[in-house]
Amino acid sequence: MLTDEELNEWLSGGTQTIFDETAGAFSAIFPSISESNEEVHEIGDAAFEETFVSAPAPVNPGLGPVFNNVSCASCHIADGRGRPPLSPSELLSSMLIRVSIPGTDAHGGPNPVPGFGGQLQQRAIVGMQPEADVSINYIDQSYQFVDGESYSLRAPEYHLLNSYIPLPGNVMLSARVAPPVFGLGLLEAVDESDILKNADPEDVNHDGISGKANYVWNVLAQKSTLGRFGWKAGNPTVLQQTAGAYNEDMGITSYIFPVESSHGQLQYDNRNDEVEVPDTLLRAVAFYIQTLAVPGRRDADVAEVQLGKKLFKQAQCASCHIPKMQTAVNVAFPEVSNQTIFPYSDMLLHDMGDGLADNRPDFLADGKEWRTPPLWGIGLTNKINGHNNYLHDGRARSLMEAVMWHGGEAENSQNTFSNFTKAERNAVIKFLESL
């Protein structure tokens, strides 16, 4: 018989869970939402899909002059996970390259590259040049599990070519695929104190796990606050992350980021343009993301899945991928208030070892540290996004490879997994696929 917690765990997003295994499973609205909030969600949904073009234009002008893509939905396809190019001839579409040089900016964040900023834009409007082209080369290496079964891991090498001006020799790169955007409103609703109670930066309890919080510059608050979103927890709120994506990914200004991403470059047009996405529409897009439901568990009562869950905990994977969280009481936003959710994340930074290091600091995150990504919905990636690429840069071609890339604080967990029998390893994967 299932315990109360096991019964509740079918509801990954609490009452804001949907049981949908179709191609729209990441794009469903909260099932419990007020009529007025549903209207705002629908406005944001439409804007999320809108394509921007270069000015002058009667509809959605302002793209560029340099950019990564033309709409939110072009990177976050079906509100899900991005991937690296499948061939050398394919352009980056749902993946981007962050860049910086040693040092920090005025607020302790990454130090932008002169002439390039903090993010490489590999596309440009007519008459302008992309900042650079990106080439990815993979080096495959073969390994064996303890029982002798072989597997391979591919390590990416990134090269910037044809830059519009020379890049400095000390530039640092960090490749990032677009992360899923569903469930973020619930993660935003978790009280800061509940996140911090799992932090142990000095590893006081000597368990080898030393999660730490990232504190990042909050533009609207004009102070450093807890980072929650992005691969290194570099954004404090869904709204700021949304505005930052408009600005960096598309070159679209807002009241939060009113200056073009190309400011300071040779290609900056030197116009003091009006804000290109209205305040209300920006907030509607953020609200759309905040009110995307979470897919419910599948096959949680299957014996192999239950064994996989037991082994997942035995390997101490749940020390970072903490199953359960509770959102705070929020009378202003009752849809996310007081929910028991199962994201399988602590939202903290962890040292993942040399293998996954990008060697690029991001506020308090060093070059080896990454935020524990939520695992909810991960088993639907292939069905919805058509691929099985995982980790921050999509290098892993399966969940098995993703596990075996874990190092640093997760090395003991990886070693335990490697020592499991094939049947046990498969059970862990089946468990992950059920999330």
C-alpha cells in the first residue's frame, strides 16, 4: 500500500498538476486558476509565440541589431528543453553561449567582454554582422560500468569563428541550452528560508554535499537577492529572467532593461529608442510562465520504478535533487500558495567537478558550480521536444550519460550508480523517466 506521501507524489506540482502525456504537456495552464488570471495567462501565451522583426515594421519591430532568435517560443520549444545542433551545418537555435572576461561587473556579476557583452549573438539583421559563428566539436571516450557493460561520454569543444571584431584571448565561454519553463511560478513561491535550510557551504555535516545559494543583482530591487533561475541560479525572478531574455536573445528593450544589448558595440545604432516591449505585455509573458502547470508522475506504482526510487535515494542523489518542497502562503497569488510540490531540486549551487566545469564565474557561482535542475517532467523530454539531450549544454545523449557525467559533490553518487547491476541502473532510469 502506498503511503500518503507516495500518493501525493503523483501530484508533482501540487494542485497545479496536469495529467497529460501529449505534445502539449509542458504548455498547460494551471488547472486551478481564476478567470481574470486565465485571461492574463492567455495574453502572455500569445506574446510568448510572437515573432519579432527588424524596425521599421507595423507589428513587433525592434529585433536586433544582433540576436539569438526571433521569439521566446523559438528557443523554449513547446515550453521545454533546448538542444545543441545535431550537425556541424545546423545553427544554434535553442542554445546560446555566455561570454565574459576575468573580473566582475559593478554588481558582482560576470564581467562583459568589450564589444560583445555577456552573451554571444550569432545572428544579425540585414546590414549588420553576427558577433561570431559557433563551432562545436565532440570528443567521444569509452568507459565501462563495474559489471563490464560499456558506455561512452562525449565532451564538447567550443570554438568562436568569424567574429566581427577580434575576441580577447582571455574570453571565457559557457554553453547553455534553453531550460524548460513550466513550474517556475511554483519554484518562485518557495520561501527563501526553506531553500537556505538545505544550504551547507562548509559541509558542516561532512556528507560531502555543500550546496550554497547564489545571490545575484535584482534590477528592480536594486540590491542582491537570492538567485533561483538559470543554470547557475543567475536570475532572482521570473520577471527579470524574462526581460533579460528579451534583451539578450532578441535585442528587445523593456523598462527593466531599457538599453540595447548591442550598446557599446561598433554596430550600436546610437538611437535612444522607446521601450520595445510594453510593461504590461512583459509582465503578461512572465505571468504566462509563472502559471504553466507541472506534468504529473507516470508509472509511480510500478515495481521497477519504485525500486529505482529506492536506489536513487541509496545513491544519495536525493541529497541535491531533494524530492519535496513547500511553497509559502501567498494571499495575493493563491494559485501558488501553500502547495506541496515535488521538483527534485534544492535550487542551490553544487560543485559538479572538472568534467562539467565551464570555468566561468557567475556572481557567487564558480566555474565548477551549477544549480541543481528540477527533474519534474524530464521523462517527457523526448516525446515533447524530440530529443534526449540533457545537462546544461546538452552533451548527454541519454539520462544514463547525464548520470555518469556527475562529478565533484556527486562523484560518490555516480560511483554508487556505476556499481549497481544493469537491472538496478535501468530501474533508476525508469524512475527518472516517471518524473
